[in-house]
Amino acid sequence: MQLKVWLFAWLVSGFSAATWAAPSITCSPQDRGELALVPLRPDFFTVSGRMGGFDPCEAQVRFRIPAGAHQPPLMISVHGGGGINDVLKSDDAFFQHGMATLAFDAYAMQGLTGRSSLFWARSVTNEARQRMIYTTALAAYRWAKQRTDIDTRRIYLFGISNGAAVVANLAGLVDPLHVKGVIAEGVTPIGLGLPDEIKVPVQLVFGKLDDFGNLDPKGNRWTLSDDCSLNIQFLNVPAGSALFCNRTHPGKRIPNALEWVSRVQKNGGQIEVLYIEDMAHNAYAGPLVRRTATWGNGQTLGASLGATDAA
């Protein structure tokens, strides 16, 4: 059965999101990580140290349930390279449609604070960002499955950019009895790679003006690729492109998002691709801006962001 556009719409009708209830929370400070930034070159970093998981009491965690809702579906929003600000507005949109919502900042959860969104987005490797985001997102999903105040049979995952790569990988790991679908906006294949098989329906969303991270001035997000040396294999990530395309395979090219879609579909995965007019990278980033930018690795890449109100 084809995945319906906008997975959550019919599930959440009838809930009022004008107010929200504060759920009861048990803190787990021992689950926070202790990472440090490691320079690879001036103004460009990876991370090293003890990875943590998920503490619902970390200061930037936002877990909300609409007031009066009885066990509503839950949307877990997974930020991209810039941190939690990437998903705050989209998180509000899901909440206003009657869903319980969960958002967090994986960098803070892993013990790294005091840096700007721009620093994270342009001065840290994809693999480092995705390792942090994946570790926290997986732990957050496992935490959410234990809740009694949401419908744990109707959990959804939304991810933007690096977070889209994370939720795409989680689609190959999560239990379909709990997770009903994944929305991955502006996915990148670079970092942890993408899984060979998925267990739940996935919708890839791209703005037609999304050139973010592409070296080609005429390129776009869905054709984004790079050298296999930029991919790594990482603990608990489902088998995928990083197995045959990683640091031991320099000179090979990472399969782009559409090549990944084709591979997943051949393996029986339920996946669709949605393109949206008048939208670039991260629709909720703000008004549509077309631009390029120079990253900490010295490359000048596409960096268009946002969307029109209609998009």
C-alpha cells in the first residue's frame, strides 16, 4: 500500500493543541555523554570521547502532550547539523496538529555546549554530527516506547538534513509495532551512509530549490554525493552503504539519495519521494534565501534555506 503524503494528517484529527500537559519525567543524568571536539584542520573538527544516550531532563529537551489528549501519537523530531533550532518550528507545527512531540539537542546531550548553530553546521564533519544525533535519537526512541501517556503504537520520526540521514537509518532498525512512518527532509547520504533495507514506510521530502551542501552550482540535494572516504561504519547503524563505501574505499563515490531509493525499493522497502515547489533546505528555517557559503573545510557549497509560506 502506497505511503500517504503527510503521514500524520489523518491520525491526529480531533485533538486540540491550544494547551499542553506537562508529562511526569524521571531524570537520567548518567545517560549524558562526555565528548570533546578534535581538530582535523583549522576551523574543522570531529568528536571523540564517551557517547551518551538520552536524559529527558536535559535542559533543551522539549516533550509535550496536548492537554486533554488521551495517548496521542508521538512525533520525534531529529535536528540536523545546526542543532535543536533546526526543528523547533516544525515541532510546533506537528504539535498544533494534535500530536505529542519530542525534540532535543543531541550536541548538548553529548556534553558539548556553547557553540552556535552555524559552527555545528559548517565546522564539524557529517560523520561526527550524525554519530551524536543517531546515538541520542535511538535512545530517545527507546525511551518513548516506555511511555504510558502516548500511543506507543503510533510513533513517527521526522528528521532534517543530517537528522534525515539519522531517521532514515532508524527506519532500518525500529520496531514496526511502534513506529508507523518516517519523514526525512533534505537527506544526506554522507556520514553514516543509508540502510539497505527499511522496516517502516519512509517519505523523502526535498525542496525543488534545495542545493544545500552541493559543490555543483547546478546541483541539488537529491544528487548530492562525495568520496566514500567521508563515510564511516558506526555501532547500531543498520547495514547499508557505509559497508561498501567508507574510508577503506577512497576514490569511490557515495550513492546519492535517489540511488539509495532504488536500492531500497528493490529490497521491498516502502518509500516515496516528494518534491515541493518554492522550497530550499529546511522549509521551517525561515523565508526562502538562495545563496552559497564557505564551510570550515574550505569548500564553497550551495546553502539555500527556507521556503515561501505556501510551500
